[in-house]
Amino acid sequence: MYAPSLTQLPVVPRPARDERLSSWLNRLAQLYAMPTNVFLADCGLKRNGAAALEWRLGEGEGAILASRTGMTVEAFRTMTFEKIAPQARLMIAPGNRYVCPGCPAGIHPKRRAFPWNFWCREHNLRLAASGGRNLGEWFPETVLALLDFSAHDGAMRLADWAHGRDEGVPSVPQLLDFLTTRHRKSSPPSLAEQPILSLEARRANHDFLTRPVARQALLIVVPEYDRVAPVLAKPVRAGLLSLAQGSLLQNFALTVGVGRMSTDPVGYAAMVLWASDGEGEHRLRQAIRGWPLALRRRIYGRFQRLNRIEAQASHATGWRSLTNSDSPSLTMRPVISLGSDTGC
Ligand SMILES: [Zn+2]
């Protein structure tokens, strides 16, 4: 029988700034050359695994850790995710979602578990995907600088929501449902989305060229993403899962989308409706049916105005509507300002 020792450990490294409990316990166990579970059992902690402890640290468990390390129970509580709302818990990754080239690999800050944090505050560096790809490989710096404003708005909103203090309307889950709704029917890669291929290569890649790709509202709200994302990797999961399971590029686009829609839900929702086809419009109307009635009225009013402008432009110039075009994005459409909602 293995009796837990209760004396204070001789060496206890300080947790790094914002370090999560599992990360620090893993480092501590490594220092004592033990698997983490064995180390925790040796400390007198019966629950299996550091991950379970960082969800919610029991009173007794905090006291045991405090007596073994000389730290306070409160210090441990701040290293857990107990303040994260149940609905947002699926956003927490088991480790760092993205990497900072300046940070030590073995340290996992709490912020780094969430999909909407794209900067290392310590080093003032953009985080990269775990494979090393950086957002700068997809977007020119000038475009990124503009997107950063909306990403910042979106990240603030998402962080508030995760901590149960967001009262914005539409809610974060409603916005993500909307952004991930298919506004048009799935379609194969358009000419603009296809690489230049020889006839032989086109035959060899027939499956790719004819594979239907889901077209979600996100592509209209964040056309910058539509332009650079690899076509088969454009679709994201539905609703909250989109962020919980997205890649760095997808999550950046979703965070920008949440930021933009938080700032101007009427303008962006109307724009997506305007770019939709019949079935897509029905799905979008379903997606926003839980939004406040007054907001929906303004959206439909703006949508009708966009339709009127389009009809007038079409009448004046003979310009062809997008609904008959094979372009998945808005790049073929005339630019209509998303200024403040004045009418309707
Ligand atoms: Zn860093």
C-alpha cells in the first residue's frame, strides 16, 4: 500500500503568469520524475488526472495542494476554469490551441485554451497554428490590421460570454448559429476557387472539382476569409462547435464575424439574406427567429431596401443578379454601404 506523504515539497516552481492548473501540475510531476497521476496520488489527491482538478478544485483538494506546496487555495482557484460558464466549456482545449514562438513549449496559459485569443501578450506576437502556419501567410498585413479590430471586438464578446457576463443581443450562440447557417446551396469550387490545371490534371482531380462545398453566412460577413481559405476547408462545424473545433484560420474568421455582427447585426444579417438563394433564405429566417422582433423587423426592412437598390441597378444597367452567378462570394456584387440603419 502506497501511503501519501504530507510534508511540503522541497522545491516548488512558481506558476507562470496565467498558467492553468494542469500545466503547472504536469511540470511539477516532471520535476519529481513521476507520471502526473502518480504524483497526484502521492500528494494525497484521489481524483484521476490534473485535467479533472482544473475543472473544479474541491475544498479538500485545494487544501491538500496548499499544504504540499506552500501556496494558497485561492492561488489554485485562479488557475482553474471554474468561472467558465457550462455552455462555454466545450471551448476549452486540453492544451495550447495555438503557439507563440517566444513562449516555452511546456507552459500552457489559460487564455491559450480558448479559440478566440490570437496574440501572446507576453511577447506581443501573433500566435501560429500548431503546424507553424501564421495568419500572415493568408492575409496581407494591411488586411490583417483591419481584421484585427473586429477580431478584438469578437474576442471581447466571446470572453465575456464564456465568463457568463455577456448580455448582448443576439447572444453569442445565436450569432454563431447564424454565421454557420448555409446561405446558399452547396456548390463545387468556382473558377476563382480552382487552381489553374491542365486538361489532364482536371480529369485526374474530377472529384475535387465537382465536390459540393457548403456555403455559409460566414463567407458573406467575412469575405476576406472567403477569398483566402482553401476551398475544401472553408466550411466550419455548426454553431458553437465551429469555434470549439475550428482551425486557427477558421476561428479567426469566426471571431471577426462575431465582432462584426455584434457591431452591426442589422447590416450584416441583411447582407447575408440578400446574398442567399431561396432555400438559404428560409434557413437564415429560421436561424434568426429567436432574435428580438424589433431587430428582425429592421433586418427585413434593410433586406428589402437592398433588393430595391439591386432591382434599380439591374434595370438601369442590365447587370446580372448574383443569384444566377456561380460566384460563392459577394465579390461579383456591387458594393452597397453597410451604413447605419436609418429607414424602415
Ligand atoms: Zn509568447
